[in-house]
Amino acid sequence: MAIKDRLAAGAGCIPMTWVRPFSTVSLAVPFYHIVSDAYAPHVSPLYRFRTIAEFSADLKFFLRHFVPVSLREIIGALNGEGTISRPSFHLTFDDGFREMQDVVAPMLLRSGIPATFFLNTAFLNGGGLAHHNALSLILDRLQNGLPRPSQACMREVHSILASIPTRGESLEARILSIPWKRRDVVNRLAETVGVDIEQYVRTVQPYLTYEQVDRIVAKGFTIGGHSHDHPLYADLSLTEQLEQTRASVEHLAARFALKDRAFAFPHNDTGVGPAFFDEVFSKKMLDASFGTSGFVPHFHFRNIERFTMEKTAAPAERILSKQYLRSTFYRLRSGVKTSVAARTNPTSAR
């Protein structure tokens, strides 16, 4: 077993406060998508999310070990207007699900914690369902729906999937392999298995409305772009990446009078090259962007990597311990500091 794998395996046994000083990371930026005790057909088949009790425990943990900072403070540090040197955190939430107003924002207000909500502009106000959420609905119908799909229905499903290169042999893997650019396949599958996506959006209203976002902003929270309709950026051309980013951020800036322009990559920032970052930051399209690679620093100092709090029932301390161990291993191997305090100081970051 490699050294980094041994470190990760033992992270659950090492108190976070022991390993944190070795990593040199000063800013922790966790991300969530949804917080709920209810089963959500458009999300639950995809990944495990935090329950309300688990999220409450996360908030207590972060407040006990970190100082909350705002998006404005992070961008100020990136602009050289100060540094973030104390152990700090900023909570972020992707996709703009309705639970942000119903569950998350009230809990954050009670705890006095700032946060940023990253929104897909295509789906606000009942504008549809993201590609991966539509796939989740189809999986839910196949796995949990009654009556069970007939043999004829399943034969048609396999026939539709035959043209899609797959990342696995299981039916779930084949469905999740459908790329964003093949949304026509998703529509055919939904019709075949009896999923009415438009009706689901009208009935469940999975995403925020403009009015709900207005209320969230009025309470002091910040918002940012998350692309127009949530594609994987590695599958897009540079022109498409820029169009998705511009459409998202400019729409939000016009509708909600954004003071700071922040953007979080949908899925991840893997495969997004230097040309993208040069364009969005040199043209002032963005003030900051956020990825999903944990505590390993990005090559552009304005792109801050985040870590997920989902896909696990592990307590926050165990999640953070693994992140700090990972960053410590990276620092020792590469000699590169991962401290946001260093990265946000223009004289040392460039």
C-alpha cells in the first residue's frame, strides 16, 4: 500500500488538530448539495447527502475549530487586501436546490455562519431538470418504482443504451455514463420507463425560484454561478466553457446585483486548462472560482479547491483529517505550500 493510501486509511484515528498544522492550509471550503431527512428521487440514487442532524453536527464542529469567513473576505485576500492566516472556513452549496431555503439557510442563520450558494441559471423558476438529476429520476424509477418495468420495457432500455460508451457493466453504470451532450437519450429513456420530467419539476419544484433567492440574499448570504445547465467542463470546448460561465454569472449579476463574481465548477474542474482561467480573470468575468479537488492547490491562485462533505456518514473531523493528511503528503512530496494565506498574497502567489 502506498504511503498516501496508508495515511488516508489511518486518518480516522488521528485527531484533526494533530495533523492540521503540518498541512499549512488556512482556509477550508467544504461543499454540499442538499441537506434533508427525506428521500429525494432526483438526488438520492446518485450520492448520499447529509441528514439534518449530521449537518447540525458539522456546523458545531466547524464553529468549534474554525473561524467563519465570508466570500468578500476571501476575494479581498485574493486581491491582496489581507490574508487568511487563522484556521477558517467558508461553506458552499451547489445546484440551488429548494432545501437551501427550507433547511439550510435557517440553520446557518441560527448559527451565524456565512455561506455561498452556487446556482445553475437554467433551472431557477422551474426551468427544467439538470442532466444528472434526470438520470437520477430514471434510476429511481428502475430501482424503486411500482409496478416494476416489464421485460419489453427493459429490452427497449438496453437498446437505447447500446450506443452509449459505458464506464461499467451494470445498468446503473450504463445510465450514469450518458454524457450531457446526449440529452436526447435521456428523454427517450424517461419516456420508455414512464418518467415525466416536466411534471416532476412542476410538482416537486426541486430548485429555488427567483423570489427564494432574493430572500436568501436579503438574509446576508452570497450567491455565485454554477454554469447555465451543469455540464461536465472537461467535455466542452474552451468556447463552450466560457459561454456556460458567462451566461451563468452575468445573468445572476444582472438579476441579483452581485457585488462579487464567484463561480463553482459543475462536477469538477478537471481538464479545464490555463486558457480558461486567463480569460475569465484577465477580463474580470470572475473574481474567484472554486473547484472540487480538496486541499491540493490549483495552478491558478484564484481557483480555490473545495472538498465534499457528502457520499459518507463519517463525522466532519474524520473528513477533515483525511484532507489535511492528503495536503501534508502533497506538500512533503512537492515542496509546494498549500496555505491559502500564502496563495492569496499576491507577492508570494505569482
